Amino acid sequence: EKTGKKKTLAHPNSRFTAPAENCPCLSPEFNNPDGVPISAMIFGGRRASTTPLVYQSFDWTHGTYMGSAVSSETTAAATGAVGVLRHDPMAMKPFIGYNVGDYWAHWLEMGEILGDKAPKIFNVNWFKQDENGEFIWPGFGDNMRVLDWIIKRCEGTVDAVETPIGFLPKAEDINVEGIEDEVTPEIMGKLLDVDNDLWKKEIAGMRAYYDELAEGGARVPQALRDTLDKIEARLNA
């Protein structure tokens, strides 16, 4: 500034966009007016711990629960303090335009309509950190390595490990060719870790969140509360 005070060049939440047609790998079906089949739906939050790199729901109802449970540490994109955990259902809290319980009920209804044609549901977390607060997954273009596993799950070409929270990859099924020095077997173990104690706290937090929403008038579907109870039972088994 003319006063000599220094300012950042851009807003902390600045970004840019470009036409999709500029992407060299754009699908020829991108503008198909009939639409295309959807094989997978992917949720994701920004979590320093607890949530693994990727996991898959047991079924559509469980996947809807996973979406309802998305939460993120706040960043410059949100008002208020940075680093505070906030619930962000379906990772689109600001854009759910009606009673959130009815919104979730609509999701559950769509699952009944779609039946075995329903997409598989996954949750990703690119933001897990080590004890020093450093990200342990390289992110950016390397996220394709996780999407590769998701595609293989949809194609039925890889198995998965059943855990109390959902299906996780076998460590060897995430392609780390070229990033072996960054993502060592030890790091991969941390990325795919399911800490029962942390998840029990997560479940308690979700139960309180549902109760808070209900007190505010949200009609939280019983199916989601039942799913919460099932996850808790598996964690306690």
C-alpha cells in the first residue's frame, strides 16, 4: 500500500477457473444430454487424524451416513478460527437448501429406487498429518493413485479389508510406484490406520450432532441413527 503497509497479493480463498474443454483428457461423453452411468460417489473432508486415506461404505445407507458425517478442520475458506473441526454434511453444508434430515431421507429414498444400480460410495482424506503437523500423503496429482483403487473396486478387480468403519484397501493395492521414498510402508500404515478409540469419540460426536440437529427441527432419519449404532457395535466387538 502507499502507506508502506504490506498486504498479501491475493485473498486466502482466491482461486481461478478454466473451461473444461481445455482439459486434454475430457471424456467425449462430457456433454452427453442423456447423462452417463455413475459408478462411484466420493465424499471427502479435511481431517488431520482419525479418517483414513480412503474407505468404502458397506452399502448405500452406510454411504449416506458417511456423507452425513463428513467434517473438516476449518481453513481460510470459512469464517472464524482456522483449524477448528466443523461438521460439513456431504461436504456441502452451505448449499443444502432445505431441512437437512429431509435431504438425507431423499438420499436414502434414491438408494431404494436405484437398488443394485446404485453407485458405490467412498470417503477420501488427503490431509492426514504426522505428529509434527506435516501432511503424510503427497496429494495433488498423486490423488489419482487412490482414484485408481476406487475404479478397480467398481470394476471388481481388487479385494478390500473389512473394518468396523467400512472397506479399506490392502496396502499393496495402492500404487506407490515413483513415490516410495515419500509413502513408505510405515506411512501407508498410518494412512490406512483405523484407531478404535478415535473412532469411538467420532461416533459419540456424531450422535451429539444428530441430537443437536433434531433439537433444531431436523428430521434425522432413524436409518442413519441405526447405522451409527452398528458402527459403534463393530468398534466395541
